[in-house]
Amino acid sequence: MKKHNLLVAIVAVVECIAFTAQPVQAAKYSKSEAKQVKYFQRKYKNLDKAQYNRNSIYQQAPNFANPFSPGVLNPAYISTTMDYVNYYRDLVGLPSEANPDDANRSAQIGAASLAAVNASASLQAHGLINYLRPNYISENDWGIAENATLGNINFLDDAHSASAGEIVTDLMREDNNIAGAGNIGHRALILSARATRMGVGAAYGRNSNVLYSVQNGWFADDILRQPVVNTMVYPARRVFPYELVGKKTPWSFSTTKRIMDTPKIYITDITAKRRHRATQVRNFGKAFYGDGYATTITYQPGKTKLINTHKYKVKIGKYYNYTFRFFRQNSKLK
């Protein structure tokens, strides 16, 4: 669950604008890296950056009274949300997820139910724990909402306007996960190795400007599927957007193998020839098993300076090592 402060969103927008100031020099990348960078920059450029508010986010606004209606989202908001989800899945080498209507309806009932009770930003919002069902919401709809809100939830305070991409990106970066430092539960769901589909819901608070967003991505048949990959890392292998890491962004390593210890992790800036030990290393064990991972380890890059175009090597104990190079997605490689 995320509580996203509007100031954070504004800062992110300013940073993205700053990123476009200087073109990236192709000489910093190998031919294969340059090809990948150009591919993802084109994909990112084509993503819709439109801002939505209380008047534009709905095709039909919710009705918080008898007869209750969860509302219907603007189709463009839903499709853009999924475009961002699948862009991020492509970055890490995962297949795209589908977006069926029934999953969207369930997610919308979940978001509208959170809005109806003006849910606070706490873990109890997942499953609507300890919230009383308003008498205008049927038991059936409340049950659907309880299940849908077990997925990703985002709280955007004072959301006079927001883009669909801001919500997804906030969940990916995990800078403000109220479940605790290093917890990447939202990222794990977006980058699930089992998931095949996701529903999208959003609603403004009945008595507030809080925008409640729900990504309904937990389905029994998906949880029983075999993972499509054995390992997931963030930052991802190959090339990775510089905009997706910040001072508070946890890095992560997820695997289908069970790891009992907490390994030492080292990050080497290959370009600058400097190596530093990662900090705040945490082994979450099977916490994200439903997403396909028997072990998830998160950490901070410590004293490592993160520099666009630099190439890095990450060594996770005796278990895994890989390299990646940063690029700016909101730019154009010449």
C-alpha cells in the first residue's frame, strides 16, 4: 500500500523535465545497449502523460448512496495504466498482462468502497479489515471489494490531478511503502512471474480529495501457475531507466530458489571503477511467494553514486551477479 504525497509527484515531474535538458551521447553505449535504449525510449515517449482529475477520470462517477454504483472509469485511464504496467514488465523481460472487463469491475468496486468509507492509509485498507460496510453497499459488492483490495492500493493525497503513470511508477519505485522499509510488495505484484491479468480501479474519496487506486492482480489460477522466470532484479539486467531509482528506492533480488541467509551484496560502478557494499539488506523470505518468488532480498545501494550512462555490476553473495547500464527514458539517444 502506498501513501503518495502530492509534493513527491511534483518533484518527480520537475526531475523528469530536467532529464530532457541534455541529449544522451550514443558513444557511452555498446551497439546492443543503444538498440535497447532506443527501443525503450520510443515506448516511453508513446505512453500517455495526460493528467486526470475528479471531472475527467470517470466515464460515470460513483454514487455513494442508494442505489450504490462504483462508477465507471474513463477507458483511456484504464488503458494507460496497463500500458505503464506492461512497459515496466517489458523492461525486466516479463510478458504483458491482459486487462479483462470483469477484473476492472472488481477493482472499481474495491476503489469505490475504499472511497465510500474514506479509508485511511494503513495496512488495514487491504481487505477492508475493521471497516464497516455502508448499508447502501450490498454484501456481494462488499465481498468483491474485500478481495480486490488485497492487491495493490495507492493513496494520492489532495489529488486535484494525477496521471495514470504516476500511480504505477510510485508503486514500482516503492519509495514510501507504509508496510515498512525495504518492502516491495507492490513492485512484486506488478512484476509477478505468475500473473497473467490485472484489473484497474480508481475513485476519489466521498468526503475528500484523496484518490484511491486499486490494481486487482490476485487471482487463484494465477497463483497456481509456474513462474515464467526464475529470477527478477531491480534495477533490471541490460539497461534500466535512471528515473526509476532515487535515494529511498529499494533495490531487489527475487528468485524461485529458497535462500535462508542474508548475503553480503556489493555494487561496482564499472565505469568509475568503484565498489561499495550495499546497506539495509533484508531477506523477506517467502513474503512474495504468490508472485512466484521463494525468496526476495532488498537492499540500498549505500555509498554508490548513481550516474546516468554508467555501467554497474551487482554481486549478491554466492547466489547471483549481473550488470546493467542506466539510461534516461525521457530523452532521445542520438
